Amino acid sequence: MANGDGSRKRRRPAQSCEQCRHRKVRCDRNIPCGPCTRARSVLHCSYRDKSPSPISADVESTDTSGTAQRPVTETFNQTPPDRVIPTDLGDTNLQSKVDLPLREIRHRLQSLEDRLTALAKSAQLPRDDRRLEQALHDLTEKTCNIEQQLTAMPRHFRTTRKDDDLTVSDIPRRLNVAAGKTKLLGPTHWIHKVDKLQIVESFNPKESEAPFRELKSDLTNVVKECRSLRKSIKSHRAVTLGDPVPDLRTTVPPQPVCDELVQCYLGTFEPIYRVLHVPSFWESYRIFWTEPQSSPMSFLMKLVLILAIGTAFYPDHTSALDNRFTRLKPKWVYAAQWWLTGPSEETTASLDGLQVFCLLLTARKVCRLGPSYVLSTNSLIEMAMRLGLHINPSKLPTLSAFESEMRARLWATVRELALHSAVESGLLCRLPPGPNPRPPFNLDDGDISPDINQLPSPKPHAQWTDTSFLSLLQCSVDLRLEVVHFVATPGEKSYQETLRLTAEMRQACRKLADFAQSCIASPSVHGLRPTEFHKQFLDMEFRRYIMALHAPFMVQARKDPRFYYSRKASLESAIVIASYANSLDLPTIPADDFSKMILAGTGSFKGPLGLDILSVLGLEIVTQLEEESSEQSLLGPEEEMAKATRAPIIRILQHILRQLREIISFGSPSLKRYIYLSAVLAQIRAMESNQCIKRVVYKTVKHSLQECYALLQSSMASMPGSAMAGVPAGTAVETTLGLPDPTLSHFALQPDDPAFDLDLASLLCLENIGDPSNPYL
């Protein structure tokens, strides 16, 4: 409608609620209004957001101060930092479910706050307005709950996916069924990268070409021999336990040796996973040696696990893998497991029991026992939550200051161990959602004790303390938990989200590296001090998150150049981790702790010697050679430049191959890394020289297996009490290399034998991953 002067008249803003306007009913403009309250069906009375509420207008008109009332929406939107309301919800259905009630609560809160502001000058509120005050309180609580739920939601569920975002299918899970065991191979497992190598086609079990039948027959026979000898060695070293150890105290070494082993532990894992209060531990340690009968069993369990971890770093010059503690380590670990889960498990529900659990998980990896399906990090999380560690200590007033800080440290350690296990297995992490308790304070162990009444002020983050690493790690816990959920959740993977998470992980990695570098030269403080071991270990752990993020894209990048950055990011992380093997020079006993850990450990503790690292490097070199072969346009100088670019990576792989051979010569029956790397390097040589890949790989793998058999047989002969003890090294090997050996005649295979169809998985694992129904592999 226009006025006489031609200007358009503005429409009066609607005063009725939305529901009354749609039903064409007179609205009394209350909150909620009378017609909506009396309606037969449930109506959520609401007013338009952009129009002021009728009561708000009345309040502004009654303001006699001469200044306009501050809009209540402004005060409401000033949300505290820990209650940020995310607005970029990715799930449309979820967004609609959340926006409607949140919008209604915002409007109702606005109206109620307006009414309270108008009545603020009253000395006493009427009864109705007291109910109004209670309604305002209830609505505020309801809003806070919605905000907390949104904040606790993983960020990758809240990010809107753009139409032009690249996605790839998730890596399919696979089951490894062998030797009566079943294991799920998650998306971060190395076998998914091995599948993409040409070497897999070289060992195609359907191959029937006559020229290769003799090679396959010889190769299969050698595999059977190696498997038999390997099984004998593992059986000879197996630990048989009595209940599980009749007298655990008698297995503890003399005090001078224990002193060194404890220091080995304190100098490696304790600054990262804060489990102990070091001054309290040393006091209990003194009592253990002076009054052994008064020392509790919980302390004995902590002590033997600390000793088990310390043996990996003990300066024993007899062997890099085998020393005087070889048979004691598993006994100590199994004794602690029996204490946790046996008849005494009801008495272990305490902080002492949780400390033993944390030490046990680390000891299993250091002592090459691997993860436990029963005593897992998920069990550790549940135990910690049953003890209330996931609750902020400030909400538990009965706790002392010392107990509050120790609980904060232990909960942070539990989260670190859980994330470490999740990124390694590719499974979801079961840490509880929602706000976390406060992180541990940046304090030295000497700053706190059981006698203190109040915690001292935390030291600046830039200042090194006994808790510096753990405090710094807590800054990236939410980010790493988001990465784990992104990797482990089935479904398509967003490349845009991957790049965002990668950028944030790189920033966290740089922050950690800068801090570790700056504190390396820091003076030693009470109990603990930073070393090069911590810098390398934490750097390796953070880079594994980046490799896990890019695993599905790196595989696709071999055919889709849009994902080339994933190849680059994975390669960079793998090269950095692999470079940490440069200080390893067997048979010389390593002097640095990181090299000792990768020799003694299992899983991700293998570091640069792990198949996850070797598979990334091997796949990258083979992919480059495939690309050069398909282009067929490289001139002389360009080809030389390409070789020069690959040369450093190949040198790293060759160095690791030599170290793996030395490890087998020390008596380790783990062969798959050496066999795999031998096969990959053979494929690279064949591709560079235009030879038949299949024939070169077959011959190389056969020779490598024969070499492993000779090394294992020599090691078996030196074991006291074994069937081969006293037999000159090489006696039986000569007959094996010549094939056949009369003592191994039952291994001779015919072409129609099921074991004749050998695939790559069988070679690497000496088990059959590809065909669970095959009883021979």
C-alpha cells in the first residue's frame, strides 16, 4: 500500500504467535499463549525471531532511564567458551531436530529475561514472578544440556559436506583366520597396501605356467620347513607358569640390578605416560628392600612390570635381543595379569590397580607379547570410569589435593594409551563423550606429596616439569580422538575433511617438536628429564595419525592424480619414521634407547622396522616405476633424475633389510618383514632392469627363506636344552638348501597338493590370510 506522496507504507510487525496466526485465532500474547495452551493437539507456542516479543516491547516502553534496554539476544549469545554452540551441522536431519527446540528456547529465554529485567527494581517479586524465575532457571539448564550435547559431538559429524568435495570408499575390513585365531584387519593395517603391489600378481595362486611350477614347488617346500622350525623355536621359548609364579619375590634381581632397571623405565616411558609419583615410589621401593614382608602386593606388581619394561633398555652387552631377563619378562607380565584378573581381582579396584593396568599394557608391547583382547585399553577405560577418573576432581570434595592431581594424571594417561591403541588397530576409541576433567597441572613430582593441603600454582607451559609432555599432549587429545573416529567409522571418506584434519595434526606435530627440541637441553629436575627418545617416540606417534588419515586416499592416488597429496603426506611421514633406523647398526649393540625399543617391541613399537612403514615406502617406489613405464617418454637425463630421487628411499630400505637379517640371526623367529622387504626390493630391481618380475621375485624369496632357515637353525642349535643343541651349525642346513632332506620328506609337495597354491599373504605371515579354509597354510 502506498501513501499519497508515493512512498510505501511499512507493515506493522506481527504481535501474535506463529501458531495463532496460522490458525487465525486471537492471541493473548502470553508465553505460552492461552489458545496454544488450550489446544487439543500439542502446540509449541513460538514467536518470530526477527520481531520483538510483545512483552519485550512493553519492557522497553517502561524503561525510564533514557537509555534503550540491551537486547537480550546479545546477552544470551555471549556463551561461555566451554559452551560454544556449533552451527555447521553436517547431518540435515540432525540439524532440524536441534534447531527447532533451540530456537524456541532462545525465544522463551528472551521473553523471560525481559520480564525479569522490568521487575528488577521491585524489592520483592510476586508469587507469579517467582515461578517465572524458576522457569527461567529450568530453561537455562535445558539450553546448557543441548549445548553440551552439540559440543561433545565429533566435529566430522558437524561439518557440512560441499557438493564438490572428493570422497573415496572406505577400506574394506578383512578377517585373518589362521592357527585357530581370528583377527580383524582394520583400515590402518599394512596388508591393504601390500594388495596393490604387482608382487601380489606374481604370486597368483591360479598361475599354471609350466616354467614356474618347479620354482613354486621349491618355494613352497622351503616355506613349510621354515614354518616347522619357527614353531619349534617358539615352543621352546614358551613360558609355562605355575599359579602363575609360585614365589614372585624370588624372581626379582639383586638391588643394584633393579636400581638400573628402574632408572631405565623412568628415563623412557614414565615422562610420557605419567603413572607413578616418583618420590612416593622410591619410598615404597626402599621399604621393599628393608622390610620386604610389609611391602604390599600391589607394589610388587608395579615393580616387576617396571623391571620388565626396563629390560629393553638395560645396558647388557651380551645381545641386542636376548639377555639374562629373556625368560623372566613374560613371567613378570603374566604374574601381573593373574593378579589383576585372578582371585584377587576384587581387591585391585583402586588407583594402585589402575597403575598396574597401565604398566601392564606398556610392558606387553615392550616384551613382544602384543595386545591382549581381554586386558585391552577398553577395559582400562571402563576400570578408570568405575573409579570416577572421568569426573572433574573439583566435583569430588572428599578427595585430597594429592589424590586430585594423581587422578588427573592417570586419566590423561588412560586417554593416551587408548588413543595409541585405537590408531594402531583402526578401531573406534571408547572414551566417553562430553566435557573432560581438567588436565594435569604442569608440576614437578617434588611439588606435590600426600601431605599437602593445597596444590601449588602450575608452572608456565614453557617451563619443563616432570609432567610437561603429558600436559602438552592433552592439548591435542580432542583432535586426535576426532581423527580416530574419522578413520575407524565405516563409510565414504571426505577428502576435504581429511585435509583439514591433516593441517591441524601437522600444526600439533610442529608444536610438539618445537617444545621437545627446546627442552632437550633443559637441566635435569627431580626424577625425570627429557631425552632424544621422547622426541622421536612422540614424533612417530603423531605421524601415524597422518598416515592413517591418508591410507584410503593414498591407495586411490595410484590411479587418481587428484589424491596425489595423500601419497606425498604418507611418504613424508614414513620417510621420517624410517630415518630413525639410521642409528641402528647391528650386530653392534645400539646405545640409544629408541633403537633398543624398536628391537624389543612389537606393533607400533617396532617403529621404522614395522610393516606399516615398509609397505608405504615400497608401494611408493613401485608406483613411481609403474608411472614411468606407462609414460615411456623419459629421456636420459630425466630417467637419471628419477633414479636419483628414488635412491635415498631405496638406501633406507636396503639398510633396514640388513638390520632385519641381523635380528633373525639373533634368534628372532619373525620372518615376514624380511621376506616382504626382500620381495619388494627384488621387484624394484626387476622393474628398473626390465626383467621378468615374477621370476626374479620367486628366486629372491626362495633364497631369502633358505637364508632364514639357516639362521634359525643355527640359533636353535645354540639354545640349551633344545633338540638341536650341540649339533654343529650348518649340518642340517646343507641338506635343506639342496632339497630334499630325508628328515623333511613329509614336506615334499606334489602339484595337486592344496599347499602348492601359495599366495603372498602366506609368504609374509607364514599363515593363510587369503583363504581361511586352506588347512595347509
